[in-house]
Amino acid sequence: MPSLPADRRWKKPIPPFVFNRDFERPAFDDVATLAAAEVTRVSDLAGRMYTCHPAIRSLVAPAVPMCGPAFTVKCPPGDNLGVMAAVRAVGRGDVLVVDGQGFTQWCMGGFELLKYARDERGMAGLLVHGAWRDVLEAQAEGLPVYGLAVSPHSGPKFGPAEVNVPVSCGGVVISPGDVVCASAEGVAVVPRASAAAVAQALRGSPGGHGIEHFLKEMDEHVAAWLQDGSGT
């Protein structure tokens, strides 16, 4: 009986496998400043456009904070050939960002991939717009894993994929070198071009403006409403 071909798709895509190995990363000191800050503060400074939808959450409990430049990979839904290539090239301190197009019926990878990327490449953590598996093993190892869902089934490895291109995750476009900051509060992204400015703002006011000062500002807003006749 003849063996079946490994790739049994009835329509094979024409776009090629793209692998961009080099991209500009933000300054180490700026990443360190972002890593030391609360994600809520980073989100306030980066803005709503760069804060992931809350459906993106920690898949391990308790959440393990992570922060680092994005090393991105875009894959067909459920196909993780691109992830296999990315874990061999992700840089030290990078966050692996996997755009699985929100597909959660099966996973984009498991614990062994993450352990390899951490131990051999120095990866800081994972952000996946899709599902992952083996989260209890990742939890036991203290590996940061953020995504949409957990799913036990491992899908195909057909490809193609695109490595280090702009991707979409939780409603945010993430480019290689953008800084991904995540904690139990959620995920905020700082565009690489703005990393220095956001870090400088954090250094200038690391603790925010304080609740008492904030409430006084709100008192002034309320008073203005009452004084101009718009309130009673």
C-alpha cells in the first residue's frame, strides 16, 4: 500500500516561509525600567491602543510577571511549524509572541518547547494569541505563559509561517522589538520607538501621583460641574 504524503492539504498556500533573524531591540536599561514597573502604570503610559484585551491572561497560576522585547511569529491557525523555528532563534530576554489568529481548538505548543527556549536560548516568556498546553509543568517551573486558552491537542506542522513580522495579539499590533510587559493585571505593549520615552516617564514618577493628589484633582472636576450649572 503506497504511503501518504506528509502534507495532505488540498490547497497549498503560495506565500513563502519568512524568517527575519535580525531586528532592532530597545536599550537594555529601558527594558529593565519597564520590567520593574507595575503593568498598570505601563498601560497608562502606553495607552489603550497598546493594552491587550483582557481575554489574554496568564495560563499559569499564580501569574508569573514577564517583560522583554517581542520575538514574533505568525502561524496558520493551529499550525506550529513557525513556533518550532522560532524557539531555535529567540534571543536572551526576549518574549516569544505567537500569533495563532485566536484559534483555540488545539494548542500551538507545549512545555518542552518553552523549556528548551528558556534553558538554551534565554527566552523570558510566552505570549500566544491562541492556546497552549502542559501549563501545570510550566507552572511548576515558574515559566510565564500568557494566552487565550489551554488545549491538550497538538496540531500539524505544515507551514508556512512568518518570523519577526508585525503580528496581532489581543487586539494589539506587536512588532519585533516592542516591549511586552505582563502580570496578573494583564498585558501592555510599549512600541520600540516609544520605549525610551515611557521608561523616562517611569523614572520621573515611578509611583504614580498618589491617591490623595488624584482625588483632589477629581474634586476639582466635580466642583467645575457644580459651578457651571451642569450639576445639582
